[in-house]
Amino acid sequence: MEAVPTESDKIELSEHELREIAGYAARCARRALPLFEQSLPADPRPRDAVDAADVFAAGGRRTGALRQSAWAAYRAAQEAASPASAASPAAADAARAASHAAAAAYLHPLADAHQVKHVLGAAAHAARAEELAAEELAVGDLAVGDVAVGDLAVGESRPGTVAERAAGRSPAAGVGTLEWACRHAPPAVAAVLGRLPAAPPGGGRVGELMRDLDAALRA
């Protein structure tokens, strides 16, 4: 009977795989960056973190500056989530996605379920940011009686019902980052996940998204 890995067990993790994972995390986080920058265009910290992750993925060194960029994006997320902030609800998760992208370079080669967050945290937070943006849009639609705007006439339907948009199942959310992350994960992502325990429980909606992606990539 095969032994169940414990958290103290080390796993195989090559430098190439680590760089592939960091690049993947950066691409996932970059999809959500506009949701932060639309709310806080003068704050460069999340974009700096994603750019730093890309530099590492392309062969750069794992420096203290890279770690600091992850912490800076995390602080940006905290500030965006503050009741005093004028940021949209999606902005904080978009910044957290950027923080996770820079932190992906610090994945530890341990058979610890929490290491899955280093691999998939950026994708899960980016997907949650998209959901929150879709919900905010749906609430706006409901507030005006679902009167269409732009080139849609009053009463004309648009893709996706209001109920679907309110539940975070808008067309944008439905074919957004989570599905993209599943389709575009490089081989290193699935290979390393296969050496780790499944994503841990908890974590609210972001945890659910992470477990969904984890299960899909292991299938």
C-alpha cells in the first residue's frame, strides 16, 4: 500500500517547474489587473508584483525585491478592502491575485496541502475578482430595472439573465479566469500538483474556487 505523504516529506521540484508555475500565476493574475486599476489607477503595486513574477519566470533571480513586491501587493489588497477605500469589491481580490503571483516563486518542495495556494492562489483570487465584478454589474442592472444601456434598447435582452449575473454567472465570469486557468495550465502545474495533497478546506469562496481548479487539473 502506497504511503500517504506527510507535510514533512519533500517533493521533487525543479527550477524549470518553479518558473513555469510563477509564469502561469502571473498570467492568471494579469487577467484581473484591470479590475484593480480601474478603481485605483495611481497604485502600481499589484502590476509591479505581476511584472516581478514574469521576470522570475523568464529566468530572473529570486530576489528580496520579488518577495517585497508580493508583500506590497498584499498591502494594496488590504487597503482596497478597507471600509474607508473607494475601491470596487473586486479590487482587493485582484491585488491578492498579484500578490500570489509574486509569491509563487517561493513554493516550498514540501508535501503540504497549503503549498497548493502557491500554485493556484493567483488563479483563484483572479477568478473571485471577476465574480465580484460581475455581481457588482448585476446589482447595477437590477437597480435600474435591468434597463439596457448603450446600443441595447429598453427591454432588449443581453447575454445572460440578471439572475445569472447576480449569482456571479455572467458570460464574463462563466468563461473567465478559472476556465482559462484550467485550459492554459502548463504541464508543470499538473505535475507538481500531482505530488502535493489536495487543496485544503476552508478559505471561503476563494477556497472553493481553488479546490475546483485543483480537482480539474488533477482529473
